[in-house]
Amino acid sequence: VQLQASGGGLVQVGGSLRLSCAASRSIFSINVMGWYRQAPGKERELVAAITSGGSTNYADSVKGRFAISRDNAKNTVYLQMNSLKPEDTAFYYCNAEHGEDYWGKGTQVTVSS
């Protein structure tokens, strides 16, 4: 599975962005799709994940601000990010877990204060 993330950019504190992750094949049966992020000097961390059944999981730091969704018809997973904070600044990666892990190249999100 090839994954292409897009939608990152520079935004001010309190702003919003929507990330998209387009897959090269149907995501209907993919077990879990998720978004991870990695800030300079920090480890990669899970931001949000969604199962094939639609169950979601979020990092405590983004609960109530971020929302993950999937559009199986478009083979795309989205991450709606609202009320952005400077600490959300990171490189965001899309992940598909289906027997093994597949990673996209990621997209940079920068939140300026």
C-alpha cells in the first residue's frame, strides 16, 4: 500500500488544517489507519487511529480538537485539526496497519504563535 499525505502547512495558533492520506488501493479492509507525528528531537507518537469498523482512538493531547475519518470510496483518511497549538508542530505521517505497517512520506504542520 502506498500512502500520500497532504494538507500540511503554516497556520496560526487557534487555526485549523485538514490532512488527507490517499491510499493506492482500497482501504475498505485495512485493519487500522492512523496518523502519527514527530517533532524535532522527539519520538514519533500516535495522534489518531481509525479501524475498519470505524472505531477511533486519540492521543490525550488532541482529544476534543482533532477528528479522524475515513472515506472508503475515495481510499482516503482525513485528520481534521482544530484549535491548533504550537506544540502540534511536527511532521505528520499516515500509517496503514494490515499485516504489516505501511508509511507515507508525511507532511509538515507548523503552528506559529
